[in-house]
Amino acid sequence: MKRVYNRKRRPPEGFGERLREAIYKSGYSTTQLEKLCNVNHSNISQYMSEEMAPSAWTLASLCKVLKVSADYLLFGKEVY
């Protein structure tokens, strides 16, 4: 049986705005962020426009570099 992967996962609503805000607060440019996280520039643009969700590894990298939690980026608050 052939597996089909949906490469264009959509993030939760508001993810792009929270990511944009975290990038702004970090002081990094998107060019710096793509180098620090080893992510393609077009992918960061798609994350911010909510066209595509990052993989778990990319999300973890973004959170580490931007010093925010995954709960914040995904849901807008700390979830316990």
C-alpha cells in the first residue's frame, strides 16, 4: 500500500502572526532566522502566511532560536 503524505499541513489560526511577532521581538531578520534554523526562506514566508505548518523539528528549532514555547506559537498561550 502506498503512503500519501500531505506536505502542505496548515498551522493553527494565528500561528503566522505569533511567529511574526516572535521574530520581531527577537531582533533577528528572516534571513538570519533561516540560517540559524537551517530553514528555506520561502518556508518561513509560508509559515507566516499560514500556508504551511513547520515540521516538529523545524518548530523546535524556531522555538529555541526565538526563545518562545511551541505552545505559544501553536496555541497563543502556555498549555499545561
